[in-house]
Amino acid sequence: MLAIFASGAGGEGLFYNPVVLLLSVLVAICIFVKFCGWAKGFQLSGSLKKWVFILTGVGLVFFNVLYSMGNKQILASGDWSGATIAVLASLAWILVFSFVLMAETKTQS
């Protein structure tokens, strides 16, 4: 989140240091790779995976509209809550989608 919201602020301190931002992104990538490796140990049905993929397509439109509304809210009142909620909700859906994508598909018997 710091790399998204704080990089253009031009402040001082540890969290505005480009090296710290780069390291935080690398740590987040490592955590995500570990999460995907953990998800490979699960098995999900093909129909559940199909529905999550369909909901991801619908969510693509929904999260873009939500973030656009958040940007309008920032311009109108300076309130960042709408855009922050949109980013956090889309990141949560990324975890759901990546879990389903990485999980093995159960064989039909």
C-alpha cells in the first residue's frame, strides 16, 4: 500500500525511501509466491473453479467502477476512503482468484 499511496507524496522518513518501498514490494511478492505454493496442496471441483472465474470477470468491471467512484470522491472532497476500499477489496479478490487458480482440480469419478 505504501508504494501505491506514498510514492507521489514527497514526504520524508523511512517509508518514503525508495529502497524501503522496493524491499516491501519484494517481500509482498515472496509472500504471494508462498501463498500460491500452499494453495497447490488443495483440490477444488471444476464447477467451483468455473464460477470463481466467471465472478472474476464480473469483478473486473465492478472493481474498476468502484475505483473510478473512489477517484471522483478524492477529487470532490479529498476523501481517500472509497479508493482505499476499492484497492483492498480487489486485493482480497486477487487472493481468492489465485487460490482457486493454483488449487488442483478434482477428477470426476
